[in-house]
Amino acid sequence: MKDIHSYWAYLVLAILIFTVVNAIIGLKQKKEFTDKDLRLGLFTLIVSHIQLLIGLGWYFMSPWYKTLKANGSEVMGDKAVRLLAVEHPLMMVIAIVFITIGWSKHKKKTEDVAKFKTFAIFYGIALLLILSRIPWSNWL
């Protein structure tokens, strides 16, 4: 399950970057919000939620969760273990929440610029949160 979570993360990161860049370009150039843009946002939402489910499954089987349950103060004192046991999972859940909010809010917008702006802001924040807490040493 760990390998699936790691490989799926590349897909999530790629599609999220693409969606954010597309939204920024659409916003700057005042493009029409088309079905392609809608599908891109939806695909990002779906892929990220699948990653969340895979990640939660892996997390509750991981040695970091078991260590956190056994000795939380030890985990909080070790920066590397804290990243994997607390910071990464929490930040990824928050990032998925931002993607979900962005998707929900864009549907209520009637202007194309507002839809692109909503994606750029909420998906962009999610991207920054994800990039801030990827365990790069374990991932690359």
C-alpha cells in the first residue's frame, strides 16, 4: 500500500500543478471557462480524494502511527518521525479540504474569471501545503 501511495502521489502532484497553472493562465488571459477546465478541476478532486483514501489506509498500518500510539512524546521530539506521523498526514488532509472547498465554491460562481480565480486560490493553497510537507527524503 505504501508503494501505491507513493506512486499515486506523482499523479496527484502533476495534475494539481497542471490545474493550478491552467487556472492562473485562464485568470490572467480572461479565458472562457470551458468543459475542459471543469473536467480538469473534477479530475484533480477525484485523484486527490483517492490519494487521501490510500494514504489513510497506509497511515493506520504504518510504523509511525504505531509509534505515535505507543509513545507520542517521543514522536513529537523527533523531527523526522513527527513529519511522517503527524505533520504530513495532517497537512495532506487540510490540502484535500482546500481542494474540496475550491471545487464546491467554483460551482456557485457565474463568471469565468471568478471560477478560474477560485481554482487558482484554493487549489494553489492545497499545492503549497502539499509541497511543504512531502517527505522528500523518503519520496525521491
